[in-house]
Amino acid sequence: MSQTIGIIGTGYVGLVTGTCFAESGNNVLCIDVDQHKVETLLQGKMPIYEPGLEHLLERNISNGRLKFSTDLELAVKQCTILFLCLPTPPGEDGSADLNYVMDAAKHIAVIIKKEHITELRILVNKSTVPVGTADKVRSICRNAAPGFDIEVVSNPEFLREGFAVEDFMKPDRVVVGTSNPKAEHVMRDIYEPFLRSGNPIYVMDEKSAEITKYAANCFLAMRISFMNELSAYCETIGADIENVRIGIGSDSRIGKRFLFAGIGYGGSCFPKDVKALLHSTDAVGTSLGIIHAVEEANARQIQRFVEKVIHRVSNIKGVKIALWGLSFKPNTDDVREAPAYTIIDRLLEKGAHISAYDPEAMPNTKSIYGDSIHFASSAYDTLQDADALIIATEWNEFRKPDFAVLRKTMKYHLIFDGRNLFDPEIIASEGFEYHSIGRLASGLQS
């Protein structure tokens, strides 16, 4: 049965969640405090880059199932289910800042009491929140609207940027934290269209649901950091991390995903969630030493890569560095905790000149770096008289470059590949000195 769903917050998670629920036939009202953003969305314009989302957004706006507003009261009146899709940024101590979530919950409860809404309202924590947040939200609602029928549910998201629409429409699993039978029924109903191929919905207690999100992201970060740590050993002894990856990834107990060595993880989830879980576990005396090591390994990996560049390009002051990739991963314009920024900061500190290109992330980067780096019109445009090329993001368009153009355009034929896009022997045969991750350098120039 079609539901009327409210989405509180139209950031990355909220926009994908609301649009996909509308696509499955529900009436969705998305609320945001940013009037300009709401007006932009009402015109069908995307504030983020996410493949496949713009088409769904336009279609569901045009058919009237997807609406945007700044009126929270309207959403509380009309919508039985209210998804809290709000930021939970890390504080200085690494803990998740819950102010946005708690303020929204209180405002919703106040409206429920003021309007005397006696029908069930379900507040769903879609944001990534620490263990115990559902209890805190429930307490706020009871204090602000005692006696009213408000239920709080945990429903963590597992969306990969660049594949978010696919992940939402065809989820590996849906996790719901609730002990309330009515809330469980509603949650099963709204997710049923996405689970027709047989993928499961797991209903559990709220605390277990909350920690499941953190545990998943920290475990994946651990796999990445393990391979990155191992890559340093491979470089030292002359092994090839790519061969090791293939060898262990074929083990069904391990699997092939998240085993690619590189310059470290970034983005809005892994760094923040690692810090938040560490803060929570340290606070109760059950420190996760292995995850502390993951965070430290991630920081070391990007610094090790940058120092490799600085060591090889002696007298780096004044040299021109071409940089391919700014987003933390391909198929997104998200630059939060992007490894490319660590590279840029260190090279600018050393006096290098940087010419950068990214298919989607240059506007976000311009807002941070301004005129301190050059933004090129294409990948090849970065290369004019470049002393070296650094590849920081594995966009598909970087995988098959015209090496004849690179040879003709670059001042020196020197490549630092932070994503292992190329075969070292082939790059050497093309006349390039090639440094990658976890493999011996090839084509070394005398």
C-alpha cells in the first residue's frame, strides 16, 4: 500500500532515499531548512552528482509523487513515517555530533503535541548514529509530547556513493531496529518493493541495528588498510600486491571486494564512522585496538605516497604536477576527506604548481582552493610541460589514456599512480617511469 513519507534533510542520503521511495509509488515530501536548495530541487536540478538519480528525480517530481518544502509542520501533519536523514559530523574528540538529529526530533514532537496528532508517527533514524541514539530520540519525544503515539526506529543506510540508486533499489539487505510490531509492519511494507528478488530484511533491537552500520564500515575500512599496509611490504621485497590481491580474493571466506591497495580511504563515511566507533568503544572501556590501527594505517598510506613523490621529484619547488582525480572515489563529486587534498596540501607546502582535473569534483574543489591550483578543462590539458603526473582517483576515463599524447605533452615522462590503473611493464614499454602502490617501480630513468 502506498505511504506518505517525510524525509527530513535532503543531503546525500535523504535525496536518494526520498527519490527511490517515490519511484516505488509512495508520496514523498522532502524537508530542508535551505530555501535555495529546496527551490533548486523543485526545478529538478541536482545539488550532488550521483549516477541515475537525476532522471528519477525529474520523473517523480513531474508525476507529483516527490515534493520539496521547508515546512516541517506540513510533513509532520501529512506523513506517518518521518525519516531523519541529517548530518552527524565528527566532533573534535571524534564523537558523532547529534545536534541536528536531536533538534529535529524535538521540533517534530512539539508539532505533534501542538497539533494534537493522535495517530501513530514513526521517526526513523536513517542517519549514521551511535549506539543509544534511538533511546535518546525516544526520550526527547516523550518529554516534549508525553502521551502521544511516537515510535522511534533505527534503519541504517548502506549506500555506496556512485552506486546509491542501485544499492537502494536492489539492497543486499535492509536492517531495521525496532521492538514495536506496528512499526515493524510499516517498515516491512515500505521496503517490500525493493526485496522482491529475495534479499532479506533483518529486524532486530535498535542498538544492534545502530552498531551494524558502524561495524560494516569499519570492517571494510580494515580490509583496505590491511592491503595498504601489506603494499609497503610488497614494494620493499619486490612482490606485487595485485597478485596477492588476486590470490587471497579467490578464497570464498575472504572475497574479492575492498582488497585494492591505494592511497587510502576517504569520503563522508569511513573516516567519520571509524572515529565515532572508536570514541564510543573507548568511552566504555572496550577499545577496538584493531580499528585504531586501521585509522593510523590510513593516515600513513597517503603520507607515504606523497613522500614518494617528493623524494623522486627533487627540488620540487616550482615544478609542475598534473593531478588526475579530486573526488575521494569515482562516480561522485564528494571531496570530503579526499586523499587528493592531502596530496595538494603537501605539494603546495613544498612550492609545487598543480594543474588538476576531475570529471565532477572541480566545482567543490574550487570552493576550497580557489586560485591556488589550476583547474584544467580536460585530463590532457593538465599535462602541458608537466614534470610528473599523479593519479589520485580511478575514474574510468583515466584507464586508457593516449600515451603518445602524454609523451608529447609532458616535460618528463614520470607517473605516480595511486590507484594501480596500469600494468608496470606496459607503461615502461611506453617510455614512462612508473611508480604505483605495492609494486616495484618500472621504467626507471638513469
